[in-house]
Amino acid sequence: MICTTLSGCAPDSLGFSDVPAISLESVAVLSDLEGKDSIIQVTINYQDGDGDIGLTNADTASPYNLGSPYAHNLPITYLVKNSADSFVELRKPNGDLYGNQHERIPVITPEGKYKSISGTLQANLPANPISLNPKTVKLEIKLIDRALNISNTVTTEELQLKH
């Protein structure tokens, strides 16, 4: 689930690039009633000079079609600590890469003449994706705008999970 807050301003007053930029604001791990970690809540700050962030439900044609790397505009990759103390991309039980946690931000482009935006996005992610019980994870996060500009990548600190 994605939650957003935004503010729109005159582009001359902000000087934001048309390529989105993100920074990590916070990460929290939420537990269920049994004390097991169930949700990783990630909050990022974003800014974009032309405000072209978000996709509608009707955005299903290329390049936003299912299977395309642009179908989801907030790709989040789980990295897990392996036996060599390195972080590698999470794999499914059959050995295939788990892939990105597929998050899709709705359109947040402001109305009016000035489109430059900044704000925060919050994503609630499973702490136990596809029941793999990862013990130590990091998350890599990017933001993709409608012009297919890809932001910088932010990475969370190590998260120790209880399953």
C-alpha cells in the first residue's frame, strides 16, 4: 500500500530536475500480535521538477504494460544477507530471483501551471515475502516517472527480522 503527501510550487523557486530524486526518511518494522515482524514501513522523500509522477489504472499499454520494467513505478528490491555476509537479491525457493516488490504510485501531478513537486511516499511491505523467512534484509528503492526517468537509488540499513 502506498500513501503520499505532496506540495507543488513554482518551478523557478525550487530548481528541481525533471529526473526524480529520492531520499530515505525512515524505516520501521511492525510486528503482529504474536511478536513476529509482519510489515516493513518505508517512508521516502521525493522531488520532481515536472511533476510527472504516477500511473493510472488505464496505463496498461507499452511501456507501462505488465511484464515491462516500467509497469510499476516504485521498484523495491529485497536484498538478503547470505552465509558470506554479503547482501544478494532475494531468490524464490526454485532459485529464481524474487524480483521487485511491485508498487505502483497513483498520479500525483498537481493541477495548474506549476508542476514541480516534492513530498513523501510511504510503502508498507511484507516482512516475510512469499514465506521465505529472511533474517537480515536491506531494501533498495527507486522511483520512475512517466517519462521513464529513474531516480537515484536509496538503500535501507540492515533490518533484523523476527519470524
